[in-house]
Amino acid sequence: MRIGLFAVGRLKAGPEKDLAARYLERLAKAGPAIGIEFSRVVEVAESRAANAATRKREEAGLLEKALPEGAVLILLDERGKALDSEAFATTVGQYRDNGKRDLMIAIGGADGLDPALYDRADATFCLGKMTWPHQLVRILIAEQLYRAVTILSGHPYHRI
């Protein structure tokens, strides 16, 4: 199964980009042994539309274009379901085991995600009830994807 990240907004060079890249590189190296491949990060510029609804709709259109046909879509939203790392790993593993070829995790822009995406999404998760800056969300989900692969493979990185 190929996993991709979709993000509204671009990470500029710096420690946040370096740390996210480190976890994504670890994911790319560890994943193939258990049938998980990191495919790509799709970064799109934030819409410059005059109002939030239009911005979210335009950004959702860009996500739809980047989404492979039949892909699992997971949205990150502070109102989503909170999972611990093991439950997240189990969810990723179940999508893989059920023959899903692609999984895309979407990080919305400053205005959030378009309501139509929630109808299309297979799941909506949160990384806690607090609002996180886009740069930190990218690091957190990259680390959790790497952690999921280590959990699924029995690697000792994840300890409880």
C-alpha cells in the first residue's frame, strides 16, 4: 500500500522540514518490508480566495486531483477521532490487509477542510484536541506513520 501526505501550505527550509523529512525517510526505508511504501508529499499553496468557504472549496479541488482513484482518504481535524499509536497502526494495517492500494492523509489549511471532504473521507482523526501549527502537524503525522510501521513489524521503536 502506498501512503501519501497532502498538505495545504508548504514547509520552508528549516528544522521543521528537516525533522519531518527524517521521519518520512525512516518510513520509506522500513515500510516496504511489511508492504507499505511512502509515495509522496503533495504540497499546495493556500488559496487566495476572498472568503474561507471558497478557499476550502478550492483547496479540496486540489486534493481531489491529487487523490489516486479508489484511495483511502484520512483527514486530520481537531474534531476527529483520537487514537493511540497502536490503534492508528492497526487501522493502517487493516487498510493494507484489505487490499487498499493507496492511502492519503490530508492536512488542511488555516481555514480547515471543505465540508464535502468529510463525506468522501474514510476516516477523520485528530492529533489531540489542541490546534497545532501546520509545521508541527507534518512532523507529528510523519512520526506516527513511521511508528505505525514499527508497530506492525514488531520493531522495538514503540515501547509502552
